[in-house]
Amino acid sequence: MLKRYLPVLQWLPYYRRELFSHDLTAGLIVAIMVIPQSLAYALLAGLPAVIGLYASILPVFAYTLFGSSRTLAVGPVAIVALMTAAALAGVATPGSSEYIAGALVLSLLSGLMLTVMGFLRLGFFANFLSHPVISGFLSASGILIAASQAAHLLGIDGAGFTLPTLLANLAAQLDDTNLATLAISAFTLTFLLGMRRYGRQSLKRIGLPAKLADLTAKAGPVFAVVLTTLATWRFDLVADGVAVVGNVPAGLPPLTLPDFAPSLWYSLLVPALLISIVGFVESVSMGQMLAAKRRERISPDQELIGLGTANLAASVTGGMPVTGGLSRTVINFDAGARTPIAGVVAALGIGLVTLFFTPWIYYLPTATLAATITVSILTLVDIAVMRRTWRYSKGDFSALLATLLLTLMEGVETGIIAGVSLSIALFLYRTSHPHSALVGRVPGTEHFRNVARHQVESHEQVALLRIDESLYFANARYLEDTLYTLVAERPQLRHTVLICSAVNLIDASALESLEAINARLKDSGVTLHLAEVKGPVMDRLKHSDFLETLTGRVFLSTYAAWSALRPSMAGSNEPMRPLG
Amino acid sequence: MLKRYLPVLQWLPYYRRELFSHDLTAGLIVAIMVIPQSLAYALLAGLPAVIGLYASILPVFAYTLFGSSRTLAVGPVAIVALMTAAALAGVATPGSSEYIAGALVLSLLSGLMLTVMGFLRLGFFANFLSHPVISGFLSASGILIAASQAAHLLGIDGAGFTLPTLLANLAAQLDDTNLATLAISAFTLTFLLGMRRYGRQSLKRIGLPAKLADLTAKAGPVFAVVLTTLATWRFDLVADGVAVVGNVPAGLPPLTLPDFAPSLWYSLLVPALLISIVGFVESVSMGQMLAAKRRERISPDQELIGLGTANLAASVTGGMPVTGGLSRTVINFDAGARTPIAGVVAALGIGLVTLFFTPWIYYLPTATLAATITVSILTLVDIAVMRRTWRYSKGDFSALLATLLLTLMEGVETGIIAGVSLSIALFLYRTSHPHSALVGRVPGTEHFRNVARHQVESHEQVALLRIDESLYFANARYLEDTLYTLVAERPQLRHTVLICSAVNLIDASALESLEAINARLKDSGVTLHLAEVKGPVMDRLKHSDFLETLTGRVFLSTYAAWSALRPSMAGSNEPMRPLG
């Protein structure tokens, strides 16, 4: 029991010294690598950069105790930062102390929601974000983030959370572009894109071992930060109008108590829920992918608790909403982390930086951070997935496109809510018009096939109807329609057999429809039979009077129904017309 | 084409004189019978009583032209009247001219929505009202209506649209009960309940033919209206404080133009949608039931157009929202109506009353009408359905109960919206945890059954997994979980066969999951196969790369998969453990 809720007990007792060397190396690498992105995502959320560091310390410890993934690295991530900014825009002005307090409340609410959902085992909720919706949402978020960072790249003021407002803001201020900032941005973008594209091969060519070359290439943002910070300090670019991170109080994260104003809580409730779910989905899909690579397992419900406590930790140490981050986790995994100890090492490293080295980032230009975000975020826009989805299913693609456009035009919250609603509506629509087929016997066998597609034996007095869907409220009336049409079109019909091999559920609405069908077919002199009813469905039907009132029988197989019901072999080869 | 949108053309050309005698009798009976309820429902909606008559004239003509049911009788009905009152309470005070104008806008909006939905063939939308939700909603509405009529029965002022406010209002004013009104109410209630319970038998016993006895018993409200009106006039009960219908302008329904104020339209949009859908569902289920009795068919999409034009007609002739009414339709059907001509006769009859006889209802007490509503509405509270639903499925019952309680506590709109959401959530939840079973071969046959339930042949290197659900976003991750657990628990496993006989759909999310499963099983040295994939699902899969990347094969039958994959007969009888 304790082990279930404290996964740390599953691995810590078996921790061996040789694992530590792996974890130590990985942890130190992660600590250095994630500092630029932690700063950057705090700025993206409209918060002081140092909050990104705070949110990378205690939350990691919490996740180590309660999380079920061995390699997931939690901290601020781009999408959640964007959603945080959008949520807080409604309650305070960026940079104000109310705004910072709002971020703590958001972490707290999100932490509470995730933890409670974990204890209630509500992890399946995340499944309602379908892949097309996630894909459309991530692409749109990538575009929105890039558009919001464009202002920082140009050295002008940013504003807005939808594409039209962001673009209008850029257009209005384009003349105010700061050239020194633009130079830094251009350098950083070129450097990062170059490192990403050619870094690994070039470093290998000059003699570095493959693994080191890979890591060095991935450390591009670290080099960019160091180079541009030095340049800004050396050439006093602040005087030329380059915005820098500036003064950051050195010291450990402050202990903070989130604000308990009910109106603030109320207005952040829906954003916190959306942040929780989006963050959870992003984190858990990645965790599952990496766990599978090492044949480990993660538990989605325990992940909720892990991420929940991480957010609670963030809320009491001056942080912001956190989740499992793609890039930091990949760095951790690639650097050879074996257990969450690697995360602890990284958190301690970032703690040291926060404690002693914040003056060193005074001259770090925000444009460098914006460039870092922009380059890493572009991978979110996934054209290949869109093309594949379009090819596979126009319905799924329409959900993707609607989510993408609504997120761009109306913002992250509207986009995701509309996407989820659309996915659900699409599924209900698909299942509300079930495919059904009249089947006949493949001569000489016990197999039955669609009379419209195959040469099969059938009889005009017996209709064998296979329903290819669970029967529930959305298609119950459709089923009635189908059967009444069948009966109206075939005056000779005496027996109708519903073949239920694909019926996994009959809900109360469908049961009423079946009762109505049974009664009306009886009035018309047609007997209703069932065949191939599944065990769980049959168990349920026994809790109603349906089986007693059923005019016909329940056959174990279609063949049994066919054998019992066809009146004689004479005239039975006459082909049946398919359903109109 | 024309015949499709004007069903009147399907039967009018074949109209024979002998049908007319049936329709004439039925129409005259309906005209007399529905006058009291038309007046009553207008009062229930907070409107002047005569509007109930107006709404029973032109809408009937419109439905005759465009409706597809031969026997449905449209006009004001109780539930729609209650919803009308709830909707208008937000925009005007009952009885004011704005209130009456609001009713016209509601009819117009509802008419437009229904008509447009009909042309777009969106009749299936109504299916999202599951039977348990409808049942809970109707029961709660019945209770709400009875509680709201209690004030009229006692002769005090009514107020409120939720049970707590209605009861609080009653309790506060109980001392103001008007004794003369109470006497009329008590008489009418006793009379109506007596007629309903004993009328038919008693009348038969004194020698009336069965049919006439039946009709006379059903005419109870007409007698009550006549008796109490005469008593009120004769004994001048108005002086004793009995509220009466009062002055009604004689004449045809006025031609009216609904208000076009955008703010009014906007605030009535959601109520109009709910009224449309609830009215449509009530009407169409009854229409289908009666049509089936005569082996006729109705078209739900055409019904939308029929009811839509009826509401448009109501909006231009001083009416209120209308739909097919249960009691008026049953009277029409039982009185022997053969075609909508009976409805036309009834409408002409009511038109005559409106034109010449409104002074006669001056002394009609509103308490009589309230008693009429109360008695007829009690049938909506259906305990038997609740008990049946509880027995059949706790999940469906919880949807019913939630709808019932929320309708009582929060009002009709919240109740119905919550009920629909809950039904959908319940269905998604049910399908998000699909039943799956490892199957093995029934010795000596081509049949395969659950290894946990039957003695069957299996092999530790081959897992045959039957998935009993369509694969879509809500269960895609669950499928991954199931398969990874299977692989993790069976180190000897070489082949996994997904048996898809119950898979009616694979959406884009599930496809991605299948691709991920395929790739990860490949990493683990396990080959993934499919079996019994349905035609439509296979067609769709061909629009993706999945079949090319699939490590295994697609088998037509489970037996074919079994024959091809089991390595040898030796050791194959070892039973497999069921999935944990």
C-alpha cells in the first residue's frame, strides 16, 4: 500500500553505488542544460526569470518521492508557461506582485486537482484529449509562442494571447525594433539552428566521441547564453537598449503561502484544470514512451500524484505550474540517468546556482532566452502528423484543424475546450449511425457474410441482421428505424435475428428500444431473436424482463439460429435485397 | 422531392370520402377536449389563457402540410409551457406585453431552429437525450408543474421555477388560502381523479357503449370546466376571491410580428434550443409509437420541419411554443382520426370558439385549469421506470437521478444540460475501459473462448487477445497499457494477435497507439498480428502506413492465426494465466 503511493520505496532500497555514477553525471548535465530553458519559460509565463529556477528545485524532490517514472524530469515547460500567462492575464498585470501570487495559486490549484484525481484514479480523464486535438493544440501553441517571442527578439513590448492580437502588436511597433537586440537574436537563432543541424557531425569530424559530440550539440543554448551574456557585459549593450534578466536576489527559493482570496481561486479554477490536464497528458505520454524503451512501467494514476505534489511544492517555494518537460527529460534520459536520483542531483545543482550564481546572469539578454524558446518550440508544429491524419480520416483531421484554428484565433483555453468537445461529438456521431448488414450463409460452411458483398444463402422469411456497434442512447432510435424499415420492406418476413457479436454494451435506452422493437415486431407477426450475445451483455440483460418478453430465442451462434429458423431448404437460395 | 418536403402530397390525393366521416368525428371531439388544456397550458406558461387557443389553430394547419405523422396533434403542451415560463422569467414579468412578445420570439427561434435542423437532417441530435435523462427530466418537470399549480389551487400567488423556491413561496403564503378557490380545486381534483379511475366502468355499467363510455370519461376536464364555470357565475364566486380567466377578446388570432431586438434573441437562444429539442423528442417518440401501431412510418427529419413550421405559424398568430402533445394526440388517435384532416377540423372548431365563444369562459376559474394540469401531469412521474432502470444499470440510474434532482433544484435548463452531459460522460467512461479477453481454442473446433472461463488450448508463445470495443481516443492508451502489461508478464511471448471482431472503428488516436504498440513490441521481440478485421475498418487502415509497418500479418480468422503461429503441438496444452 505504502509502496503504491510512494514509488520511491520500490527502487531506493535496491539502489547500488554503480548506479550513482550514472545518475551523478546525468544530473549535472541536466542542471547546466535546463537553466536557460527554466529562465526562458518563466519569462514566457510573464514572470521574473528566477522563478523558473525556483520551480526546478523542490518540485523535483516531490516528484522523486511520488512519481512513478524513473527518468521524467519535471519543471517549467513551454505550453504550461503559455497557458499560465494566458490564465494570469485576466487577473493581474505581468510582473506585478499580484501576478506572481496568481502563479502560486495556479500551482496550488493544479497541484490539488492532480493529487485528488490521482487518489480518485481519474487518470483516464486525460484520454479525452485525442491525438488530433493534442496535435492541433501543440502546433497552434508553438505558433503562438513563436509569435509572442518575436517581440522579445525585436526588442519591443509583447502583448496578446491570440495570433491576431500578437501580429497586430508586432505590426504596430515594428518601427521601434532595437538593432542591438536584433543582432543578438539573429546571432543566437543562427547559432542554435546551426548547432542543431550541423553541430553533432561537425564536432564528431573534429574528433569528439559520438556521445560527447551529441551532448555538446545539445548544449547549444548554454553556449549561446554564455556568449551573449559576456558580449552584453563587455560591450555594455544595456546602454544600447538590450533588455537583460537584471537583478536577481541570490538565495534559496523563498517559502511562500499562496493567496487564499476566493474570487482569485474561482477565476483560476478552469485555467488550472486545463493546465493540469494538458500538463499531465504531455508528461504521461512521454513517460510511457521512455518507460517502454527500458521495459519499465509507469502508472498514470500515480503520475497524477507525482505531478500534483510537484505543483504543491512549487506553490510553497515561489514557483509556477510545472510538469514533465520533453526536452529536459530527453536530456536526462540521453545523459544516462537510471533513477530519479539524477533529478535530485540536478535540483541540487540548480539550487547551488540560485544560491550563489544569480549575479552572473544579470547581463543575460532576454532576447537570447526568446531565441532559445523559439528554436525549441518550432518542433511542436508537426506538419507530417497533419498530413497523415488528413489521409487517414477527414473527421479526425477536422477536429485537429478546428483545435488549431480556434487556439490561434481565440486562445489556448477556448481551443482546447472546443477540441475536446469536437472529438467527443465526432465519436458520438460516428457511433450514432451504426453499420449494419444483412448476412447469409456461405454455402456449406458455418460462416455468415454480408448479402450485399458475397454470394450467400438466405431465406425471405428469415432476416439475419448483424449490428456493428454497441447499442446506446445515441443509436437506439436508429436501431428501431433500421428494424422497422426492414419489416416494412419485407412482407414475407417471419423471423428477425439480431447478431450481437459486435455489441459490447446495451444501455437502458437501447434496452427500451429493444423492448419496443420486440413488441412492435410481435404486432406485425415477426419474431425477434438474438444471436452471439456476449457474456457481460447477457449478464446485464438478465437484470431486466427483456429475456422473458422476447418473442424469440437467444442463440449461441448465427449458425444455430439459421439451422433452427429456416423453414425448409426449398426456395432458400433466393438472394435477399440489401437494406435500402 | 416535393413529396418529401410536403408529406401532405403523399396522402391528400388519395383521400376518400369515407375517411372524412372518421376525421370529422375525431376532429370535433379533439376540438372540445383540448380547449381546457390549451387554456391551462397558456396559464402555466404565464401567458393569457386565450394564447393557448391561438396556438392550437394555425400551427395545426402548418403541421398538416409539413408533418409526416398522420395522427399527431400539435399545440401547447405542459413541459414546453413550463420551459417557456422558465425562459421568459429572465426577460420580462409574466402578463406584461414584453412577456407576450417574448413568447412569440421563443416560438420564432424554436421554429427556425427546428426547420433548419430538419433541412440539415440533424434529427439524430435528439438521440443525445437518453431515455434515463428524459425519464428523470419528465418526472422532475411533473413535480415542478404540480408544485407551481398548487398556488393556483389555493388561490395564492405563484412564484419560482425550482422546487425550493416554489415550496418556500407556498409556505410563506399558506395563510392567504382562498377557501372558495380551495373548494373548487377540491371538487375538480376529486371529480377528475374519480372520472379517470371509475368513470369508464361506471358509465358502461349504466348502459353506455364501451367507446362512448371511454370518450365521456376522457371528457372529464370538459365537464369540470362547464360545471365550475357555471357555479362561479351562478354563485358570483368572483366576489369571494376566486380568480377567473376573465375578459378575452373575441376574434381570430391576431397577426403578430415577433420582436427583433438582438439582445432578446440572444438571451432566448439557449432556452429556444432546449425547448426545440425537448419538444421534438417528446413529439417524435410518440409519433413513432403511434405510427408503428398502424404500420406507418414517420421521418424524424421531416418531423423537425413539421414542428418547425408549426412554431413559425404560432409566432405570427399570437401564439406560444408548440409541439406534438401526448394527451391531445391520444384523444385524436382513439377518436379514430385517419389523416391530418382531423387536426384541421379540430383547428377550425377551436377557431370558431375563439371567434364567437370566448365570453363564455369569462367565469372559468383558473383553479379548475390548475387542477386539470395537476391531474394530467402526475402521469409524468414514472416510478416504475426508475425502479427498472435501477435494476438494470446503476450507471444509467445515476444519470436519471442526477437529471431529476438537478431539474428540481436548479430548474429545467440546468437539469437537462447536466443530464445530457452526464449521459455522454457515462458512455465515454464505459467505452474507455474496454473489456478484453485472452482466448484459446476449444479443442477440436475452430471456436475460441476466454481462457479464464473455459477449458481451452493455448500456447505460452502466442497470445490471442480479443478486444471488445471500438478503438478510439478514450481507450487508446488503455489498449497500450493492456498490451504492455501482457508483454511484461509473459517473457516467453513471441506473437500477439489482436482479434478485432468487435472493433467497429479505429480512429486516428487509436491508430497512433497501434503504431506505438507495434514498434514497442518489435523492440521486445514480439510480433503483432491482427485477426478478423472488419471490412470498413480495413478500408480505413489502408489509408495509413500501418499495414506496411505491422511486424506481423492480418489473418481473416482467429483459427487461421492460431494455425499459422503455434510453433508445434507439443506443450501447447499448458493453460495460460488470465490477464492480471
